[in-house]
Amino acid sequence: MTPCNRTRSWCMACTVLLGAVGAGAHAQSGETRVAPTAAESARPDPGVFGSGKLILTGGVSPLEGAAGGGLTPWAVIGGQGTRDEIGASAFYTRVGVQDYHLDDIGVLVGFFNRLELSIAKQRFDTEDVGAALGLGRGFTFSQDIVGIKLRVAGDAVLAQDSWLPQFAVGIQYKRNDRGAVLDAIGARDDDGVDYYLSATKLYLDHSLLANLTLRMTRANQIGLLGFGGDRSDRHKPQLEGSIAWLLSRNVAIGAEYRMKPDNLGIAGEDDWYDAFVAWAPSRHVSLTLAWAHLGNIVIEDDQRGLYASVQIAL
Amino acid sequence: MNPTWFPRLLATAFALAAACAPARSLADENPAPAHPELLPVFDQFGGKPGLDALMDDFMIALVDDPRTRDYFAEADQKHVKAMLSEQFCVILGGPCTYTGKGMKEAHAKLKINEAVFNALVEDLQKAMDLHRIPFRAQNKLLAKLAPMHREVVTMP
Ligand code: HEM
């Protein structure tokens, strides 16, 4: 058994996309036909909008729109669609720490378990810090994120005879709405692009899911404070990881870590980490609660608090 | 580092995937590979009697589920249950012999896609829950069954 066997699904996705093979193709093969049995006449649900994925395998709680864990994207394609289906999901996330809060909404569409398109809108509320900085109480930074993710190899879930993960590459274009303020704090740009490579594997033997993401980014606080700065203006590699332990068919607990650059002289930035519990009361709904440590944000140190997210998937 | 590494990485990833694709062998896989190390899991399933009882509820779930009903409603359910019980018994290191067909042969004439495959897995999970088989033990069995999707899934 070669680890490459998994890549067959890649070819299958191609045939679906190209529409080259009709479902009845092998019914015509040379053998003499007897009347088909009931089982042979049985067909899968014909709709292209599927809900065939196994529970919790489409990611739990996106932050930047791309399917994955609470802090970092995974190599899985979001939504409930399998390789011959289209899936979609929508989420709302709120993060509340001592001095700030973040509201985050978005939707994604997954095509044939191959390609994922996502959009998200984040609104970062500075509460009293806004007043202290002369911006006004409750001053907000908003950012729009458009993402694309392509599964390039591997099967995180079904290829349990291989330890090799599923790989995906992704791009996130982010645009912040506060160019003038970002300029004043030393950010170089109000928009930027992140590039990432993710590897995700479900180790079913051990009821564990592991993810590692390498991101190239110049975003300050994931872009909420713009892109690039006086300390550095270049894309830098950052590692992000998640580990989740499946406790039952619909409950997982885990932890995540996300390295971040530190580009702004006046607003030091720390890595983020969290511990979470995800619960999927049905295949279409998942709820995530996390305790997140976000470190220094602008002038307030040691920010931590609750991260709550709800996701609806089709 | 600058962003031009990314297209190169992408190209490498595609080249790798393409190079791997033809490596698929056409020979049928063993439908019941024995895993002696899973003997403790076999016990958690309640041995062969436990598996036999599990199959009864598994089949009830399959016939109840609109996604899988048409495949099993008029099949020789008794035979399929007996074969599944033997197959799982061997896989879990139990003292059985699998006397059924290969997975490719058994499913070749059926129209099974990945969603239907996952539906069957879900029904099996429900049946295992019903029989109070510990979640981690369930996953050890499922880990051995999941790769069979390559032979069982016949479409597109
Ligand atoms: C890992 C997943 C699966 C395993 C291990 C499995 C195993 C088996 C076994 C051992 C048999 C009996 C073979 C024999 O007659 O000698 C069988 C038959 C059958 N399987 Fe599966 N199967 C799987 C998935 C599926 C799926 C997804 C479907 C469709 C919903 C399906 C539908 C059937 C049917 C209808 C038969 C009876 C065929 C006949 O009457 O000849 N199986 N399967």
C-alpha cells in the first residue's frame, strides 16, 4: 500500500468537475445483463448540495473565514460537501477580553472537497482604550477578509492507513477600513495578503486531530492593526498549530497556538493561544467555546477572555 | 523571505500529487486484515456474540436510514450481517475466519458515493453507541474500515 493511493480522490474530483463520466458508465460493460437487484438500483441522494461529511470533520470555528480551528485554518475544506458535493457554512464568533471585544461573521463555500472560498468581516471594538488614545470610546477597526483554499494532497479523514496528512494551500486578502489611524500608529498598509500551507490529520486510532499551518504574513494583530510596520514590513513565516482530542462523536476538546509577527514599535504583539471545547449537537451545527490568551494588544497587556463561536454548515 | 516561494511550493505540491497518482495498484485489498494487537478492542465489543448482536442493530439502522435503505432493504440481510460479523471479528484479532467476498467484488455493482459511505459509518457509530462500545474502541475499528472506501466507493 503506497501512501499515494489517497490521491485517487484528486482524479475523481477532476472527473466531477469536468463532468466526463456519467454515473451509468459501468452498467454498459460487456457482461450479459440480468435484471438489477434492488440494491443495484439504489442511488445516492442526487443533489449536488451535499451533507455527507462525517461530523466535526469540516472544521469547528473559523476566525478569518477559512475552515479550521478557532485561531488557525486547517487543511480541511469547509461545509458538509464530499468530493461530489458542494457544501457551505456560516459562522458568528465573539471574542471578549478585558479591554476589547471582537465580532466576526463570515460564510464559506466548499466545492467538491477540493476548493474553498470564504469571506469574513471582523469588527474590533477598542472600548475605553479608544477614548484613552483620543480615537473616541468604542472606536472600531473593521477588516474584510476574502480567502481561497485548495486541497492539494492527502485525505485527513478516510486515509487511516497512512499517517500522511491532508495538505492545503491558501491565500487571504485582508483590507482594513482605518487607513488614517493605521498610518498614525506606524502600519505601512491598510491591506495585505497572507499565504499559508496547512497540514491536517485525523489519527482515528488515537481519537486525535492534529493541524500545523505555516503562514507567511505581515499582518499586525491578524490585520486589525494593518500590515507591516516600522520594525519590519516583510512577510515572515509564522507557525500555527492545533490539537484536538475527540471525546465522542460530537464533542472535542483541544488547544491551539498561533505565532504572530511584531512589526509595530508602539504596539507590541504576542503569540496567541487557547484551549477549547467544540460541540456539534447535529451535523449542521457546531458551537465552540474557548479560553483565549491574546497577550498585549496596543497598550493593554495580558488580554484574555472567552471566545465563543457558532457555526451552521450545509 | 518573499512571497515568490509560494507559487513554487504550489507547483511542487501539484507535481507531487501527479507523480503519486498512477501508483495505485489494481489488486484487491485483503477484506479482513487481522490486527492481533486489537484483541483488547475485540473484548470491548463483547467478542463474537457482541458483534453478532451489534450487526442486528446496525442493519436496523441501515434500513431505517433513507440514505442507505434502498441498498439493504431487499438484500440478504442475514448473510450480510453474518459476513460483517466475521469480517470485524478477524480485523479485531478475534478467532474467526472471513468467508465472504472481497470489498471490491461485493460492492462493484452498487452505486456508492462518499456521502453514502459516510452515512453507513454514521449508522455504524449509532449502533455502537447503542451497544455502549467505548468511543475510543469504536474509532480503532473505524480506522481499519475507513481505507476500504477506496474499494467500496464506486462513483463517480
Ligand atoms: C467500510 C465499509 C463497508 C464494509 C466493511 C462492508 C462490508 C460488506 C461485507 C462484508 C459484505 C458481504 C460480502 C459477501 O456477500 O460476501 C457487504 C455486502 C454489501 N454491502 Fe457493504 N460494506 C461497506 C460499505 C457499504 C456501503 C457504504 C454500502 C451502501 C450503502 C454497502 C452495501 C452493501 C450491500 C447492499 C451488500 C450486499 C450485496 C449483495 O447482496 O451481494 N456496503 N458489505
